[in-house]
Amino acid sequence: MSNIHAVIYTKPHCMPCKMTTKLMDSLGLHYENTYYGNSEQTNSIELDSHNEVKRTWSEKKVEKLKAKYNITSLPFIKIIDDETEEELEFWSGFRPEKIKKWNSEMG
């Protein structure tokens, strides 16, 4: 099942977020961490950003993630089927077993 990718939401100075991206990078697991196809804007949730656009996006994204997925912590990872755009799985927090499972599915 190689037609899948991960989408990751993080926040600055978040150790579980850093551990997640480091593991994904070391495994070569493809993930997307930008929004709206804008490579200049990351999925980093920055509620205290000095950039009003980034802060507003972050506030809205937190509300949506809490409402839709009932999450309370970051990182938040979704596994997406590229062909159907279906969400195959999602989780929050550093979950190395899930990262390794999906890495093997993608390999």
C-alpha cells in the first residue's frame, strides 16, 4: 500500500513532536507538514505567534482538530489514502509503534 502519506501537525518546542518527526525522517516515512499547498507555511500550531495570520490559522485549526478528532495533545498525525483521500487512521502523541506500522505498510 504505497499510495498513502501522513499529515502531521506539531507545535514549536514540543518534545513529542520533535521525536515523531525525527523517527519519521529516520525511517523515510513520507509526510506532509504544510497547509494549503503552501510550502512556506507549516502545520506548526503557534497560538502565541507574532504573525496574526499564523496565530489565527492556529486558533482555528486547534478548534477544528478538537471538534473533529477530540484530541488534547500534539503531535497529531493522519494517514491518508492518496487515491481516495480517505483517512485510514489518526492519532495524537508520540506513537512509535504506529509510525513503524505505517512505515512498513508504505514500504
